[in-house]
Amino acid sequence: MNFRYACFIVLLLFTAGCEKDQYKYKEFINNTEVVYAGLAENFVARSGRLRVQLEWTKSIDPKVVSYIIYWNNNRDSATIQASAIQAEGVYKYLVPGLPEYTQAFKIITVNDRGTGPLVRTLTVYEFLDLSITRH
């Protein structure tokens, strides 16, 4: 008898404890879906004397409209339109005039909705005669 009573209590708790509104989250996203832009692939840095050449492969996401690169603790940036990237899909961007210290480069892809919170980051140790790149 105790076993049946315990099963009944557990079943009652499961049915009473579940919220019936499975779409409650939609009020927090204004009834729209969040679509993230595809990442830029093969993001690499080639260091030179106080300059860095960044290279990446175009995202396979057709909705990507631009790429934003940040460096110098996000104080400097450059925006490259996706339409500027050739058909082979590889783009190179030269960042000249860097001071001699560690630089973190971030690349963000932006889609046609303006969203692009996914980031790829590279850290480059820039020296006068020798540069080391870490992923």
C-alpha cells in the first residue's frame, strides 16, 4: 500500500510541477529567432616587422555581409565587405604600424540581420625582428 501511495505522490508532483507553457521564452526574444552568422574559417596571422597580415577563408554562410577585425584592445578596427572577397574565398588584410607588444586580433562575421557575436581570436607577439603567433 505504501508503494502505491508513494508512486501516486510522485506522479502528482510531476504533473503539477511542470509548467504547461513551453513557449514562454519567446516573450524574451520578441517572437523572433536568433540567427548567428557563420564563422570565418582558417583565421591565421603572418607576422612581419611591426606589421601583421591576417588571412581567412570566407564563411560558407551566404548571409554574411561583412567581417569586422579588431586589434589594439578593440580600439582599432577595419570592416571588410564580404562582396570584396574573391571567388576562391581567401582574403588577406595587412595591419601596418603596430607597436612592439602583444596584439590580440578578433574577427567577427556580421550577417544581413546585423548579428555577429561569434568571434575568432588570434594572439600575436610582435617584436622588431621576430614574431610568434599563437592560436
